[in-house]
Amino acid sequence: MESISLLLDEALSPYQVTLTTSGVQGESLVTVKNPAGAIVVEREVDQVQLMDKRLLVDVVDCLLRDIKIAEGRLEPSVIAALRNAAQTRGAALA
């Protein structure tokens, strides 16, 4: 778990990442703080997502998107386009 926390720290730098166990089924709470120490994003993720390299990349991508949304750096039209792309991708995988 410590190595995953270090990977998240590196991927999300300059943000500070804290990874704690939060659920009865092994879920983890990922807390992302800005350099001033304020919480920007908190997400609960499944342990499997942290252990699989491909899924971990998806977690990081989602956290980066959520950070941009929380800080107002992502326009609503871009958010809508991302949702549409995710739905299209999900339908293609089904």
C-alpha cells in the first residue's frame, strides 16, 4: 500500500495524497490536498483498482480531472464531452 501511495504522490504532484483503508471490503479513501493543505478531492476506490496497473492509471486520470473541476480549470463543455466519451466507451465495451 505504501508503494501505491508513493506512486499516487508522484503522479499527482504538487498535490499531497493520503491513502487510508476506509471500508469493510477493503476500499481505500484517497484524499488529495493542494500545496496549502486544503482538501481538493476525496474519493473512495476499490482495492482492485489500486493493484491493477491499468486501473490505477484510470484512477489517476479521474483524480486529475476531478482536481481540475474542483479548481474551476475545466469548462462545462469539456465536462460534457468527457461524459459523452465515457458513455460511448462504456457502450463499446459492453
